[in-house]
Amino acid sequence: MADLLKQFLAHTTLQADPELIERWEWDMRYHGDENIKQQVAHAKRTATALRNACEKFQHLSPEQELAFKAAASGMRKLAEDLNRLGVWAKAYFVFCKKAREIQRAKELELIASERWGDDVAALQLEADLVLELSSKDGKRAFGEWAHSSGWHTDVPLENISACMDHIESGGSLRERMAKTVEANVRATDNKWYPRDGARVICGMRIYESYLAYRKELASTTNNLLRLVGQGGE
């Protein structure tokens, strides 16, 4: 990402003041021409005010009149330079946005590859589990398992929930689940004691244990179904 400016300069035919590009590069990368347009308008207003000053002030010395006119000319030149920079900024913003999207997709795919590889069934199983944990019945089942496993037995099971209880938005299921894992990977147990009873959101350590339990349960169920199916042949 650090070489975005060099990459864009290497292929663009757009022209703008190199010094302005250097000064505005970080702002253009994330905001395009949004803030530049405001500066153009301000430069134009200032140029007009300076020009009017030459007409309204009486008895200006030649030096003073020359200074006002030079300042107005400088402001008009700045507005023109910023206008050209604005066109450049729009294209640079689009380029940087696309580069960020590509980089983000790579980051999410790395998370997905490490967690599920090419195992579509494993991805779907975990996605179904996360959705289940967002439901009342799923949350209760998680609480019952937590108690039976010795986790947070001082907390009413209906007040126990998991950090992975919703799927992030945007993109394919694989990308959304990768975002969900990323958002919670460092989550630890968050426990508090309001007046209506203790509550806890279990972090990834407990969630991962529950996921392993559910995987084992699913595998056992599938094996039993397979055996039943073979017996009926």
C-alpha cells in the first residue's frame, strides 16, 4: 500500500502540480477531491475579495495596489492548480479504493484459508452455528453446554452468550465469516454483574471449545446415519 502513489504516477496521463500532489497525497487517498473543492472555492473568494479591495480602497500607493493585484493573481493561480489537482484526486481516490479492496480481500482470504481451507462443509457448519447462537434456543443450548462443561456456573444459563453470535455483513459467506472471526479472534470473557443477575459473553476460548464439541457431535450423527443407511441396503 505504501507504493500506491508511485504505482498511480506510473500509469496515469493526468497532470497536476507535483508539490500539491505531495502535500495532498494522504488526503486524496481517502477523500478524493472532497476537501480540495472547498479550498478551490475559498481561493476564488479570496481572489475576488482582493480584486475588490483594489477598487474600493482609495489613495492606495502603487506598491500597495501592486501587492493586492499580485495576491489576487496568486489566488487565481492557486484555484486553477487546485482545480487540476481535483481531477487528478478523483482518479487517484478510485485507484486507491480499488487497491484497498484487493488488499482487504487478500487479508480475509488468508483468515478463511487458515480456518476452513477448501472445506465448504466446515465453513457452512460454523456459519450455521453462529446463526444458531443468535437465536434464543441456540443461546440456551450454549448456556447449558457451558454449565455442563464447568464454565461460568455462577451465571444463569439464559445470561450466557458467545462472542460469535452474529455474522458480519458484506461479501460472500466466506468473506463475512472471515470478518466475523477477525472481529472476535482476541475476544476474552466479558463478565458483569447488573442488578438482575450476572451476565457473561464468552470469548473465543470457550467458543472454540463449543465449536469442537458441535463438530464432534455432527460427525457422530453423520456416522450413525451412514451406518443406518448401510443397514437398510
